[in-house]
Amino acid sequence: MIEINNLGKVYSGGRSYTRALGGVDLSIPKGSVYGIIGLSGAGKSTLVRCLNLLERPSEGQILINGQDLTVLSGEELRKARRRIGMIFQHFNLLSSRTVAENIAFPLEIDGMKKAEINKIVDELLPLVGLSDKKDSYPSELSGGQKQRVGIARALALKPDVLLCDEATSALDPQTTLSILNLLKDINRELGLTIVIITHEMKVIKEICTHVAVLHDAKCVENATVEEVFTSPKSDIAREFVSSVFPAELPEDLLRELSSHKDSELVRINFLGDTASKPIINGLITECGVQINILYGSVEHLRSSLFGNLILEIRGTDEQRGLAHEYLKSNSLVFSYLNRGGADA
Ligand SMILES: Nc1ncnc2c1ncn2[C@@H]1O[C@H](COP(=O)(O)OP(=O)(O)OP(=O)(O)O)[C@@H](O)[C@H]1O
Ligand SMILES: [Mg+2]
């Protein structure tokens, strides 16, 4: 439902010139929780600001439900923007207004009648868990509570899309989790499409269905979260994945193990159903190899299981060949660590 075509943004002023985005194409499905990850300066905030035209793209198109925002102006653009809510890292609340008045703010700007505004605010407060804070001021709230106000305010005009720019970066890990869970509930209950900008892979792991990796102003990879976690294509995506699932063996150990005769080191990633299959048992009984487990972890990826194993497989050439076929026929994503890391 959001199509980004050949998006480019150049900042120029005086003698400075920065290409913050170039040739970015993305397709964000309706109802998805779409993560955009990248290092500092990659162009993430620029991208998210271009999505609602807070920043005007230098080139390309932003299509939301088929409507190109880049050609709209005035009243048409204002209407289209109503469909897009946004939350920020530092919450951007009005300090002189209470929680209820902050949530009401976009509705007042929109010219809505007082009674209708009150009704909407009263519906939103319990949704974000702030019924008892209605008349508090932002200075009386914790960071997590402030972000809940930000979320309620962003939802006030009933948008189709919620943009989140580093919405949890100023929060501690536990509060981060509660905000991510709230976003997950909102996505499920309201069917809202959520775009999340972050530099933390654990945010992606927790709630996203899809992820795009931005690097040096370009989108270097985009796919479902499962695909990127099990088989990242770019170096930068691999780095992000290993930041949450560190599965590297120490160099010395790797060298020593690699010198063993008749043995291979294999990294296996498994997801969902395959996580519950007795792979090791199968390798031993069906292929006749011996297995040495060097590393293992099973994590939750949203609501599915994601496993990471490093095995030493010992046996004759024939037995190891059978093991290779066994892994393949079980649709496992695997790669050899001592065959120059070549993919199977
Ligand atoms: N208003 C601006 N004027 C000039 N250059 C800018 C402006 N905003 C961003 N840039 C430049 O564009 C590039 C991308 O910036 P952007 O803020 O989009 O990165 P980011 O990925 O959000 O980084 P961070 O993780 O640090 O927030 C950077 O080189 C930045 O210096
Ligand atoms: Mg940013």
C-alpha cells in the first residue's frame, strides 16, 4: 500500500551538498510492521520524513494507496497527511498541555467539535494504558508514558499508517518492550501499517514482519524478517543479524577445528517448524556421521522460533555427502565455516 519509487534526496545549501537518499525502491504491504534499519547517517530519518512529505524528495515518487504524494499541494496534501501519524524519539509533547489536551491537539487543528474530540480522547486513553493520567502534564510522566501520549496523539485522526522514528531509543529496555508490545497490539487490533525506523536489530526482531536495510543512502536489502535473519545477503545485514544472535567461534578454535581430517564445520539456521525437528538425531542415524555441537541458541523471532547451531560433522566423504543432502532435503539454511564460508 506504500510504494516508494526511485526516491532520492539531496540536501544542498551554500557550498554543502549531501546525498541522503538515492534510488530507493520499497514496497510496504498494508498491515505490515515494516522496519527500516541502518547505521547513523544512513538516511533513515530522511526516508521517513519523505514518506509524509515533511521533507520534499529531490526525486522519485511516494504512492500511498495509489496516490502520489509528491504531486499534491495545499489542501490535498493536508488531507493525505491526515492518513499518516508519526511518533518521535523525544516525544515532542506540548509541555503546557495535559495528556488529554496533547492527544486532542491534532483534532483541534482539524477543526473538530469539542464533544467529538472528548469522545475520541476518552477512547484513546485506555488503548494506550493512560486512563489515570488524563489530567497530568508531560513533566509528571515517565519516558514510556510520554511515548504512550505520543502514540495516542498520532492515532487521534485514525491514520492508515503510523511512522515511528527511533520511538524507543530514549527508553530503557523494559519500557522499550512495553512500547513495542503496544505497537504490536495496535497493528493487530486496528490493522494499521507501521513503519519503524531503528538502528537496533532487537527492535526489528521483536515486532517487525519486514525489514529494509539502508546503507550509505541506498536500500541494500529488503525482505521478510525471517528471510533476512536466516540468510542475510549484504555484509551490513549480516552484521545487524549477528548483533542479536552472536554465533561466531573464536578464531583459534575455528583454525584448530578446521585442521581436523574428515570433518566439516556447519552453521545451521532454522525457523518455525524446522526448529522442532530432531535434526541432530537425523544426521546421526540417517547419515552415520558423528556430531559435535560447538554453539547453539534458540530465540524468539516475533512469535516463531529461530535457531542457530554450529556443528562439527565428522565422517567419511560419503557420510558427509549424505549429511549435506539431509540438511538440504530438510530445507535448512546452512553454510560451511571451513569451506571459505561458501553457501551450501
Ligand atoms: N536538514 C539537513 N540538512 C543537511 N543535511 C542533512 C539534513 N538532514 C540530514 N542530513 C544529512 O543527511 C544524511 C542522512 O541523515 P539522516 O538524518 O537521514 O540519517 P539517519 O539514518 O536518520 O541517522 P541517525 O541514526 O543518526 O538518526 C546525513 O549525512 C545527514 O548529515
Ligand atoms: Mg535519524
